[in-house]
Amino acid sequence: MQQVVDFILEIDKLKGVTRKVRPLGLDRYENPAEHSWHIAMLASSLAPYADPGVDLSRVIAMLLVHDLGEIDAGDTFFFAESAGTKAKERACVERIVSLLPDPQRSSFLALWIELDEGETPEARFANAVDRAMPVLLNLANDGQSWRENGVSHEQVVRRVGPPIHAGCPALWAYLEARLDDANARGWFGAR
Amino acid sequence: MQQVVDFILEIDKLKGVTRKVRPLGLDRYENPAEHSWHIAMLASSLAPYADPGVDLSRVIAMLLVHDLGEIDAGDTFFFAESAGTKAKERACVERIVSLLPDPQRSSFLALWIELDEGETPEARFANAVDRAMPVLLNLANDGQSWRENGVSHEQVVRRVGPPIHAGCPALWAYLEARLDDANARGWFGAR
């Protein structure tokens, strides 16, 4: 039991990591812990749009662990990720899950790797949901993190379009139209 | 799809609600969104201590929706809950899930009610996890929210002991000893 407690207190640190998007109406930036809750809820809510073969409880399990690597690595803005980002995050996940005994240790690590590799239907759906969430907040926020970080419409479409389309085509069809509208309103950074 | 988006932006408000416990090492108070993520992870980590019949994915689904009622009702300190608290929270949950079409609307509401009623093995396990989390943070925090709010050792044991013991006896055995130790250290409010 002490191992579980050590693990759960270690991951509390995720609440102190800072992302680039602000929750609606709040001055502070979002943290990956509340973001992980939000995308787990988005995945559940999007169940009717998932392929029938997708096991939603595995999607949610993946989304809950997917940002643990940011405890050591920090949040890397999606549009600034480098080859080293994922390696640092994976080392952090391995360190943290090693606080737990098996089967939890292996199970959490396997979920993180599965999402990172993005090859199963569950990983594709989870990736789509994770990519869509900051877009939805920006669309409700007049493009706050796009404007603050100089991200263009073309960058967003090129980087998030393929993974969202691959995991949840109906979600991408919706977002593509909304992004065009946001572009017409000038909600992107000038590049 | 617009209904899902309206719902997911509405529940973003949970990030702005304030609880009584602080994340470890942070000055601010915790919010129910990050708390919900944290207890979903605690439930997963405690899988070996759950009764074999407990469906963990239903436990996690319950924990993810269990604080939605605080969007309108605010967070009520556990030791100050009144008869009206749950009614206000339920009205809020009904308002928010009505943004969604079925089956998601009914499914989220049913999960919230099941946890509130606390009669199924999943609800009992989920309740134990939810009650244990602030205790674990306080045990790592020199009793921060107990001292700030004048909560006694006897109040904690009387209010959280039965639900934690009912849902996860091994967790209560661990916490009971830790709470005795915390009492000896003077980490409770004087009552």
C-alpha cells in the first residue's frame, strides 16, 4: 500500500506543470492534470463517434496516464516538439511507474507506449481527442494560445488535422470548418 | 457534434472551482477537475485491493463525473455538507448533462446517481477512493486543510472511516494507523 501512496503523491506534481492554453475565463494557464480529466470526459462524450471496435475504457486509461512524462520534462508546446521530447517524457514515465508494483507498473507503462506509438484503434481515438481539446478551447477563446505563441492556421491544420481525422473523422470535419471560420476572424498568429 | 462541444466547454468551469486542500508544494488550492483525474489514477493504482467483482472502468467513469455538480453548487467542505448540498449538486448535473444527447446524457447522470447512492460494489470502491485522496494529501501536508478548517482527528475518523473501510478495507487499515500518527504529531484542528 505504501508503494501506491508514494506513486499517487509523486504524480500530484502534474498539477504544478503549466500548459499554453488557459481555462475559459481564468487568468492562469491550464495544467496537465485537469487537462487529462477534461479529455477523458471528451472521449466519453464522443463515444457515438468512435469506431464500434474501440474499447473506450482503454482509451480513458491511456488518456489518464498520457501526460505523466511532463512531471520531469515539463509541457512542450505541441508546435515546438522535438525528437528529444518524447524520450525525456518516456524516461520520466518509467521512473514514476517504477514506484508501483506489477501489474500496475507494466500496465501504466504499456498504456503510455501504446498511445505514443498511435497504432491501435484506441490509441488513434485517444490521440484525436487529445489533439482536439486545445483546439476547442482556442475556438472558444478567440485563439488565445495561437495568438500568444504565433501559431498560424496552416500550422494547426497541418499538425492536428491528420491525427484527428485518423482517430475521429466526424470530429475533424467539424473542426476543419470551425478553423476556417477562426482564420477569417483573425484568431491565429501572424507567420 | 455541437452538443458534445457545448457540454465539454461547460464542464471546463470545474477548473475554476476551489477545494480546501492544496496540491503538495503549491500555494493555490486544488480544483475538482485535477482532483477527479487524481482519484481516477488512485482507483487504477489500487486495483489489486479492489474486490474481484469490481469493474474498475465503471469506477473510473463514476469518479470522472462525480464532481460535475460543483460547477453550480461550488465545493462544499466534506465536514460541512448539509442535506441541501447533494440536491443542489444533482440539479446542476441534470442541467449540464442535458446539453448532451442520449445515451451520454443518461449514462453520465446514472453514474453520478450510482456513486451518490453508494450501494453497488463500484460505488463503494469509488467512494472509498474519493474520501481517501484528501486524507493522503493532508498526511503529506502536515494536515494543512484539517488545521486551516479546525477539523479534529475524531471527525476525520468518524466521517471517512466507514466509507473507506466499506469500499477498500486494506486502504482503511493503512490510513487508520497513519491518522493515529498524524494525531500524535498535532496535525489536526483543535476541537
